[in-house]
Amino acid sequence: MLHYLYTYPETIVDGEGIRYSIYLAGCSHRCKGCHNPESWNPKAGKPLTQEVLEQIVQEINANPLLDGVTFSGGDPFYNPEEFLPVLKEVSQRTGMNIWCYTGFTYENLLKLGEANPKIIELLKQIDVLVDGPFILDKKSYDCVFRGSTNQRIIDPKESLKKKKVCLVEKYYPKDKKKNNKRERMYI
Ligand code: SF4
């Protein structure tokens, strides 16, 4: 059974707006400088039982301030078989937009998806994917919503449709000087 480390009922650092974050256990990337090495163990934290999931859905639906839900970890793609039904249930029962952080690159996931269609199904359910491992040498405080500059903020649905990586353009303003304050928040 999928394990989770913790949930944050309201956070502004795991994606745009006020979000409910769910940190899932299990990660195989072992990034140097990982913010959360205890999350590597898939049995860390507590089991994400149907009861817990029910509680999460209720908390999300009871909070009118929320803009979306974020899955992080660990790496939610560590266990695609068990992550898929959880993602579907949260998405369908809350109607929230979904962000997901993964240590795999989008290209890695497509490759893995050739053998495991659940990975592609997951990508179809996610609105924004923040991809790639954390690279200590590329750590930057300037890239909001990402830990290192190699990581990308991707629209996976559009990327699948167009068969190429489509970044979420609003987080990559072309001319920093001309951008308004709201856009500058994302640089
Ligand atoms: S992908 Fe994230 S959780 Fe996994 S080792 Fe890298 S930084 Fe840590």
C-alpha cells in the first residue's frame, strides 16, 4: 500500500496559489542534497488507507481558499500502480487542478510509459508536472516552485498532444523587465 509522509492543508510553495500538498513516500533518485531523504523509503510515514484518503478529500472540499492540490514526496511516480487510483480519486472528487513533482524527467517517464501505460495515464491526469532530479550544483532560489534550474514546469497534457515538451509559459517570462509583478513572482 502507498505510504504518505505528511499533508499540508495550505501551502504557497508547492505550486501556484494556495494548495493542499500530499507528500508520498518512496523515491529511487537519491539526489545529493535532497531536502527529504527520509522520504526515499517507500514504507516511511503511514499507510494511505481509504480512510485517510477520505479525510484528505473532505479537508480539500471543506476549504474554499484552496486553488489546487499538489503531490510531492518522495517521488509520486515511484509507484505508478498505486499512485494512479489515488490521483484519480482526489482529482475527480475535488475538481482541483493537480500539480505533481517528480525526480524523473518527462522524457524518462515517456520511455518508462512504453512498458507501463499507467505512467502515461498519470500524465494525462496531471495539470502541471515539475520534472527532473534536484541537482545541488544547479540549486537556485530564483526559480520559484523548483529547487534547481534543470527542473522544468511542464504542461503534460499539451506535451502528450503535441509530442514535445511544452513548458507552462507563464512561469518562463521572456523579458523579465517588462513583466508585471504577478509574473515576476514566478521567475
Ligand atoms: S527526487 Fe526529490 S525526494 Fe527524491 S532524492 Fe531527489 S530531491 Fe529527494
